Amino acid sequence: MPKAFISGCAGAALSPEERSFLRQEDPWGLILFKRNIVDRDQVLALTRSFRECVGRENAPVLIDQEGGRVQRMAPPHWRAYPAAAAIETALEPSRAEAAAQLIARLIAYDLAEVGITIDCAPVLDVAGEGMHSAIGNRSFSSRPERVAAMGRAVAEGLIEGGVAPVIKHMPGHGRARADSHHELPVVDAPRSELANDFAPFAALKDLPMAMSAHLLYTAIDATRPATASPIVVAEIMRGEIGFDGLIMSDDLSMKALAGSFEERAAAVIKAGLDIVLHCNGDPEEGRAVASATPMLSGAALRRAKAAEAAIKAPQPFDVARGEQELAAIMAELALA
């Protein structure tokens, strides 16, 4: 069985050291960033080499491909896609949902073509007053019902294209006024108000995977960030939201978390999350994470297998027509 972590890598091809690490530690998946992306042939070679190292032909490969400023695969080799908020604010609701689904279907085509099987999207964070720009226009709306509807459209487009979605950042990052890449955001809202943030995740609780948020909800657990909080995981993510899919942490390298990388990984697993995510490809950090991460077993293994089973063959799709429709959408957004 693979270990309960997702690894990054440093560059466009796996180094001998990385190949040895992957063979020895057998992470469940690999996540890619802009530093790992050159062109189609290179990305396909990278995903194949990862799977060769771990000896699993269907081992998950992940990426954050949302559109807007979070687009790891970008022009000139791939299409540019609009940010979430741009679609929702410029188009009437049914048109916005159709556009979001089409864009996700095109994204899925791009990813599946190079062996990427999981997209860390859609963002289900509800835009809150004073929300930090780290989320910003990555959020569809300040209205939970619109976030849920648009998130559902994105998820369906990805699934149609043979790519599994990851809803994020559970249980909601929209009230954060700090960037969790650099510090721990603290949310002091009363629990009764947080139901607004949880609602989109509850509406999409049938989806296979979610990513946790690195922020502190003082009304729920005043001492531990959600990622490392058994209270938030059990009472909110698994309880109030009712999510029984696989939950991965956000990146352990983010400065919202404290302690050694062994301690961070152990805290995530102890809190009840299924998978630890380490993104930056730093070999020393990666070895520390791997050393503190167990083999997948029990409920976590069941959820991981269900997540892999959600990656199905793409449905028929006319890419040329999809590109024409995308051009029309982009024209509408430019005129809005």
C-alpha cells in the first residue's frame, strides 16, 4: 500500500535522488506546479516517470488548475481561462454555470492529455468582508448558494473529462484576512455565522475529495488550525458538513503551520485527515514528511480507493467547438 502523502518534485524531470525517494517511500500521489511545466511532451514524460517509480499505472497526479492567476499550465502551450469571480459576476446565473462547466471540461482535456488525473478545484470559499487577496477572485461569490452551484458545474465538467475534482479549502477560507502561505489566519466569527461558510461544502459533500484550510476558528478550536484540529475535522468536516470523502491537507510547507515537518505531518494524520500534502519538492522536507506518514489503511485507504475510482474515462467531447464557445465567453467577459 502507498503512504498517506502526496509529494512534489523540484523541476521538469525527476532527478535520480527523487526517483530513489519515490521508489522507497511510495507516496499516494504527485502534485505539479509551474516549475514542473514546460510543454505537453515534457509533462506527459514526467507523469509517466512518476508512475514508473511507484509501480502503479493509475497513481494520482494532481495540479491546481483553476483559471485566472492559479493556472499552472498556461499559454503558449495551453489555453488561458478566466478567474472564478469573473464568470459569476459577468454572466446571468444559468449562463455562468454553463460557462463554468465548459471551462472545466476544457481544463480536464488539457490535464488528461498529459496524464494528470486530479484537479485541486473548485474553490468553494465564500467571499467574506475583508477577505485576503490570497483567495480574492478565486472565490465565485459572497452568496453560498451561488458558490455551490458554480462549484457543482466545475466539478461536473472535470468529471466528464476524466479528471477528479478536489473541493477546497474546507471548511471555508473566505473570512481569512491573512495569507496562510505566510502566517496563520485567525477567524473570530461566532460558530452560528460560520454555517454560511460551510454550506457550499455540505452541498457538494458527495464529491470524492477535499482539501483542508490552514486557519484558526477561535469559536471551534482556539489552539489548533483546522488542518491539525481533531475537533474541526470530526465535528465540522465529517459532522456538520457530512463529508465522507478523502480529505487532504493544504501544503505543509505553508507558514500557517508550526513545528518540524515530522510534527506537522503527524498532527494532520492525528487530526483525522487522510492524506498529507507536501508541495515544494524540497528533498529534506519530503523525507521528514514521509518518515512521519503511515501507510494508507482503514477508512483512509477506503476513501483513497474511492477517489481513484472517481477518475473515469473521458466522455466524448468536441474540443474545437469547445474552444469556439470559450472564445465567445471570453468576449462576453471583456464586454462586462
